[in-house]
Amino acid sequence: MVGDMKWVGNSKSCINERTDLNTDMAISTLAISESAASCMAEQFWNSPLGQLNLNERSLNLLFNETGIQFDTTSYSKYIPLFQQKLGPKKPMRLETTMKDIQIKFGQFDVDMEVEFTVCMGYYLDTSGSPELLYDELKMLMEVNVNEVHDKMMPTIKKF
């Protein structure tokens, strides 16, 4: 199978780079430029699928637990200001996404290097709560990718 993915660029980070493909391949191949991979990742994290909203219920479901608490009291050992200003036992919500994603292939002795910024907004877990705190963390992840039974299996080498 030989083909290419078509997209309508609606992001400043999306650059349309055409690459000639070898059509005499015996196996399926995915050929993608670094800018296209970065653009696809950026578009994913800008979509509703890329929004990770965590509250007490979703944390318990995520980790298959029943006792995880996420409120101003349980979180006060990390950020005491929430309990001091809002009071004890107020349920909280953390909204996260990513931006400024840059993917590089085959550099620094790994298959993929991914630089990105994690964006975090803290809220009370109530309707219409204003953002209480916003922070960003620059991250770097190095990944090797192996093919096992026609499935891509990433192995995080460094995070």
C-alpha cells in the first residue's frame, strides 16, 4: 500500500513537505516528515481528545482505585495555598494539555526525540470555577520504536 495523508493546514506549525516515496516496497511503510509528525501531535493535543481533565472520580477510574482523594486538603502537601485560601476538603480538578510539540527522528541515538510543553490549570471541581493556578513544564522524551507482530511498540528511553 502506497499513499499519503492529505490535510488542510490550519496551524502555524504545519508545513506541507512533500517527500517522494519508493513505490517498489514489498511491505507497508509509513513515511512522515518531522514537521508533519509535530503538526499531527499538535493538532491532536488541540482537539477534545487531547484534553486530559482529572478529578477525584477520573483519577480513581484511571488507576482502578477507590481511595484516591483530590481535594484542597489531600493536595495541600504539594500546594498548601489551595487549602489556606479555599478551605479544607474542596474537590479539585486539573486540566492538562500539551503544546509546542517538536518531533525529531533518528537523532541523539534514539528513534524519536519529542520536546513539548505540558500545560496545567487547577480549578475547583465545580461548574464555572475560575482557573486558580496555571503552570507550564518544558519536557523532553526520548523513544525507541520497535515493530512487533505488525504493531508499533514504543519504549521510553528517557523522560
